[in-house]
Amino acid sequence: MKRKETTKKQLIKVIDSLQKQVKKLGKLGFRLKHKEEELMEFDKTLDDRVNTRTSAERIVHRQLHKEIEQRKQSERVIRDTLEYANSIINTVRESLIVLDADLKVISASRFFYRVFKVKPEETEGQNIYDLGNRQWDIPKLRELLECVLPNATSFDDYEVEHDFLGIGKRIMLLNAREIYQKANSTKLILLAIEDITAHKEAEEKLRTLASHDELTGCVNFRTIMELLESEIARSKRHQKTFSIIMIDIDHLKRINDKHGHLAGNDILIAFANIIKNCVRSIDIVGRYGGDEFIVVLPETDSQHALVVLERIRNDFNRTKITSPHVENAREITLEFSAGVAIFPHNAKDIKELIWVVDSALLQAKQKGKNQAVLERRGSIRLNPMPSTRIEIVDSSSKNVKNLKIGNISKEGMLLLSTQDILDEELLCRMHCPKGGSPFELTCKVRYKGNGKNNLYRIGVYFLEMPESIKEKLLNCIKEAS
């Protein structure tokens, strides 16, 4: 009985123990179930997170792919644009250089390489001043690129002259622009170089042709008159004396008649070169017309003018003048006459000065040619052609005939008459020896006297002679040479 009770008690303990274990197992199961639910919830959250991250990555990936494609497209556009720009640059007949901010050459046009005789491999990547063994280290170019451009971002039509080794002197017109690239925040400089050397030489040639005689290279009539006016103004302003020489080749007409005008032209060229070689650089040599030349000698007195004239004569006599247009090209023997005048002693303006020096030349011709006359007086007297005839209309309107002209100056003339002239103011009608209508001069008697061969000597001076009459009178006198 006791054994059964003991067994029963033990069994109850075991059952209690099992119940406790079951109870624990129930709690553990509940906990496991809760953990399982948490785990499932975690798995779900994890899946959601993974899905969300994957979607974001896909979006980022798509965006990156899009940006890469856009960049590739931009690069293609930039490359195409650069190729297009380079094509234009290489097509334009102008030298173009692209520089970076440090003034190193990025690229240049084919025309630049051709004009300035350089190669791309010797140019690209080099500082512009180092090009051509530093031939481009030009002070004016430095000033433009380093001083003008940074302040103005551009400059236009700056003229620069430089003598390059191998290609000679070049006159260039420079234009430049700064170009800012936003994409990479860099600055470029586009420099355009226009070679205007030929254009400038053509302009200079046109100016020379406009101011110089094409045959002899001396300044022409219009220019010599302008320069003479300037020298007169300078002489008056500084109270300086200057001399003027008028030179004429004797008997050139005979050469033209015998050998032709081409031979005469060769003589004029040779004679002009002799004159130019005998004067100073400040002196002016001009072709007055035909075979007459004018030499203006600033700040030179009459004695020094004669020295210059003698030097010209000596060179002229020593020089063997020949012409291919003369038979057998034999040497031509020539002589020349000259007149010398001084300003302001002999004249007060250009017209009077030309009259005086031309009259001095005519005196040299009348005295036998091959000589020079220096006029020391203010008024030069010339002898007209013997056949020059003059009539005087007196107050009773009767012509006094048989009047001759002893000599003529710019102020008046000496009349030779077989009978006395009673009037003090005279109307003189002059007939030139080679035809043309006669012209009239109003004169006033200055003095009277008896001359040889029972002739009265009557000195008259001109009253208010118009320029047209002066020209006719001068032409009439020129015929006497």
C-alpha cells in the first residue's frame, strides 16, 4: 500500500513537472510564434527596402545613362563645331591664330602657315612671342595683347610693321577678340592678322604717281608749286633766305627732231638723276615742264646756289649720256642754261618768284646759252624778239608807229620811239611776233631821255596789269629765248 502511494506521489510529481514543462513549452511556442511574426514582418520590410533601393538604383542608372548620352552628344556637337570652325578658318584667306590664356598657340589657319613660312609642329603649343626664333616678339604686339586686350576684351585695325627674316618687311592689320568658354571656364583669344603690305605699297605708288613726274621721278608741277608755297611761308615765318634754280637743257628740240622723243626722254631721265645726286636730301627737285627743272634750296644764299649749280654742271659734263634710241648708241653732247633767284630779295610771293627765276633763265638763253644768270636786282630786264611790235594810242586816238621795245621787266618796259611822247599815261597795244591777237597794257611814263640813232628812250611802268595779260606778256617774252 505504501509502495502504491509512493508511486502515486511520484507520478503526480512527474505530471506536475510535465505540466510545468508543457506550460513552459506553451510560453516558448508563443514567443516563437511572435518571433516568427516579427521575422516575417522584418522579411517583408527588408523586401520593401530592397525593392525601394533597386528602384532608386534603376532611376539613378537611367539618369546617369541619360547624362552620359547627352555628354557624348554634346562632345559630338562640339567636335563637329570645331571641325566646321577649322574648315572656315582654313578656307578664309586671312591669317588666324587661336591662343590660350597664357598666349600659347592652340591652332592657326593654313593661310598663316603659308604667308609666314612656318609649320604647325613648330607653332602649336608655343608662346606666340617664341614663334620663328622669337621673330614675333614685337613690342607693339606685346602692348596690344598684354595691355589693350585685357582691358577692352578686343581691339580692331591696329597697324603693325615688322621686318621678318626670310619674308621681308610686312605691314599687318591686327584684330583680336577674347572668347570665354562657359563649359570649362577657359578663355581663348582669336587673333586675326591681315597682311596689307601690297595694299600699302599700292597706296604709296599711287601717292608717288600723284605727286611725281612719271618719267623723271622728280616731283611734278603741282607738287613743286605746293612745296614752294610752303617754303615761302616758312621763310617768312623764320626770316630765312632760300634759293631757287630754274634749269633748261639747251637745244633738246634738236635731239628730239633728229633722234626722236624717246631719245629725248632718255636724256631727261639722265639729267634729272644728275640733279638729284648733286643736291641735299632736304632740297626739292621738280619738273617744271618740258625740259625745264626747278631746284629749291632751303636756307641757301645765292653764292651757295651757284656752287650747287656748278656741281651739277661738272657732273653733267663728266657723265656720258647715251640712248639706245640714238644710232650706234653714241654719246650725246649737251649743255644747259640756268637762272637763279633768291627769296625774299627778288620777290614777295610765288608768282613773282617764278617770274624772276624764269626771266633769269631767259637772260641766260639770250646771252648765248650754256651759262647761269643770278639776278641781283628785284626787277629783271629782258630783251623781246626783234619783231615784237608795240603801238601807243595817244589822247587824240592817233597811233604813234615805229615803236620798239628796248627791254621788259615785270614792272615796266623801255620804249624806243622816233618821236616824243607827250602823254603821261599811255595805252600800249602789243603785237607778239608769232601771231595771236594783240593785247593792251595801261602804262605810265616814268622818265624820258635821248638815245642813240635819234631815238627817244621812254621808260614806262605798268598800271594794274591783270593776270591774263601778265601771262600773255610772259609768253611773248619766252618766244625770245
